[in-house]
Amino acid sequence: SIRTPNKKLLFNSFTYDTINIPGNVPLSGIELFLSAAQENIHSLTVTLKAPNGLERTVLASSGGIGGNVLTFFADGAPSVMTFTNPWSHIAAPNQSFGNFGNSNSGGNWILKLNNAGSTTAGTLLGWGLRINNSITGIQTVSNNVPSEFKLYQNYPNPFNPETNIKFDIPGDAEVKIAVYDMLGREVQVIANEFKIAGSYEMSFDASHLSSGTYFYKLTAGSLTDIKKMVLIK
């Protein structure tokens, strides 16, 4: 999810912005994208609050003068202190994100910024979250351009708790794969990203779901297909 609020960061004031993530799957990993313009970025404090209320400090008076932030914050990345303003690329948050105290992903994620050291207003240009990327990423099988759009039957099927989903897209497209229960309720989005034409395969871990019949739906641009899978525990 990405937002471009263009909110002013007023001197000695807190600025808040919220992203609502649909669904309610266990959180195993998170990355934060942040773009902000600020005269004295070294005095900007940024925190992120999860739906369970736990708050982590992303950036806290990290040194340097001037410059902007255009950075992905992720656990295990280099410390932001090693960057020269304007910061860019990827950096570690001031406090490790982890799984935010076993928070679920669904609900309101709140970004809070405090401009404590500049009398000139900055701007929150944009920010976004990438949830469970290390688990739900799509792996390239082949970059040969398929002749048709196709969603394959998952394998194994029935499965417990992991299965594989393969698909072909004949053109570049925004790809979304979502899982639904028998009542048509979306229970998890397992992929949502832009992919070039090719053949792809991904692994789906349903350890958090109950036994039963589910449907997985592939959407690539204007093309859609749905198939059924059975989880037996």
C-alpha cells in the first residue's frame, strides 16, 4: 500500500498519516517506504504504530544536515547513520520492526512524524508498507513470453500447510493473487505486484487457516481466473 499525502511537517508539531491494510494475516516481516522533504532532516523523528498498538521508532535525530529522506527501512539493512544526506536506498529502522509483537497485518498502520528542529515546514511526500514480502514473493520460472494467460492448478492438492501456485502472463501487468473462503470472503492477499510477461511460481503457506475448501484468484490487468484448492490438516 502506498500513500502520497503531501502533508506539511510544521515546526515543533506532530504529523500523522494512516494506511489501512485489509485482511488479517499473521505478520512475519514488514518494510516501510518513506519520502519526506525537510530542511534539517537530522531533527526529524518518525515512528510507526501497528494495529495492535505497538510503536517502533523508524528515525530519531540520526545526524547530518539538510537533505531529504527517500528510503526503504527494513530489518537487517545498514544503519541509517552510514548514509550521507539525502538518504536513499535501504536502511535499518532505529528500532527493529520484527513482527511488531505478533501483530496481525490487518488494520490501521499509523505513521507519526515530529519536526522538532526546523522552523521551516517540511513535507511528507509519500509512504508505504510492504507486508510479509519474504514469504509471499513471486519467483520467476521463465522470462519466455507465454502465448496465453493461464492459471495452473496448485500442487500438491489437497495440501498441508504449503502448496505451489504457477501462472503465465502474456504481457506486463499488475498481478494480484488472493485467497477466498467458501463464503467469498477474502482471507489473504498472497501477491500484489507488477510483473513482466513470463511464467511464475509462488509458494503459499496456509498454516494460519482452518481445514476446508478455498479459492485462489489471479488478476493480471483485465484478465482473471479462479481455481479451487483443499487444505487438510
